[in-house]
Amino acid sequence: MPDPALAEAAGAAADAAAAVIRPLFRSPLLVEAKGDASPVTAADRGAERAMRALLAARFPAHGIVGEEYGADRPDAEWVWVLDPIDGTRAFVTGRPLFGSLIGLLHRGRPVLGLIDQPATGERWLGLDGEPTRFRAPLGGRVGCRPCARLAEAELSCTSPDMFAPADRPGFERLRAAARRVTWGGDCYGYGLLALGLVDVIAESTMKLWDWAALVPVVEGAGGRLTGWDGRPLTPERAEAEGGRVLAVGDAAMLDEAVRLLG
């Protein structure tokens, strides 16, 4: 179980990011094109700067890896992993399906994860060895639901365009076996899985900052988050295997999903 000061700092960092993001949501934005053609805004950069400054001041010996500003001491024992706006396309089109992601790795293993939705006030906090906590103005009960068979499962995925060509056949087999598929959501979909509203998510081309915070949230809610081979994710393995991520709310479904994706 991580030190309570780490969870408090993650919450403070999320608050700092939200203070930057919230005033810019559904406002005119200057959108630039990054190298991978995804949009980036003043909100992404300002939010990451705010988080990095807070965490560096509190834990100067820790490393930080962020989507916008790269890596600082990535080989440290403790490394914060930040995605200021996961789902920038949703953000710039006014849909509250994005979120700020704050993860913490201890010797390469995710031990803390936070998903914050600054527009709705929803927040998921996962800590290694503890049940996931959920805060929302309208309430809600955290906990994955039983769903042992894909034929009964709600499948979620951010976009059909995110898959490398070699990954498409596996995903299509999974999609055909599921009850139905819902597109969109980025990190928000994993929060819904932790609330028992989604049963399985399969995605690829995910970077460290896309998935590190999700592991403690999903697993603290009773689910599993692995690679497409069913093995735990590590930064090295995930990068080598194309960022393939599989989340299931019911561990009994994992073997069937792995077989289809394989």
C-alpha cells in the first residue's frame, strides 16, 4: 500500500490540472498538430506543467514522465506518469469523455492510479492492495460486475482507427463475440468498467501515460488489466508489443478474450 502522502499528492496534482483545464473546456482553443497528428492545446501543456511543478516540489527524488514534456529521471525508484488530457479530441469537441491521468510506478510496477474528469467532477483513485475509490457529485458505486462470457459483454474501445494493421483481425474476432461495442471514451471507458457499466476493453498503440494509471483503478475495482497475452503490463513489454491493452471486469472472461485476440 503506497504512503498516504502519495495519494494526497496525486489528488492535489489532479486539482491543479483541473484548475487549468476547466476554464478552457468548450471555449475557443488554438489547436496545433503534433507529430502524430493528434491535437494539443494550451490546456494539455498548462495542466502538465502544473502537475509536474507540484510533484517535483513534494518529491524531488522521484522521476516524472509526461506526454507533453517527456521524461525526467525515468530510472528513479518512484516515477510519476502523467497524461494531462487523455482524450484531447473529445476535449476540443466539447465532450466530457476525456480525463487527466496520474500514475505512479514503483520499480516499474503501477502502484497508484488516478482518473480525473474535471468537467463532471468524477474521480477514480486506485491504490495497490486497496479497493478503488470513486468520487462523483451524482454518486455511483465502484466495483466491476460479474460477466464471465463475451456473448453477454459490453465491449468498449476508443476508436477503430487506433489499431495497427496486424492487430485488427484479433480485435474483430473479439468484437464479433461480444454482445455489442461502444466507441469513444479513452480513459473514461476504464472508469466505467470500474463502475460495472462496461465489461471488456481492448486497445492498442497505447503509450505508458495512456495505461499506467488505469491498472490500479481497474484491479482495485475487481477487474484485470493486462496485455493481449494476459500477462501483467510492464513499461518495457508494453512498448515492445505495440501498446496492446486488455481490461476485463470479470477475470473469468480473460482467457476467452486472450484466445480471440491472439
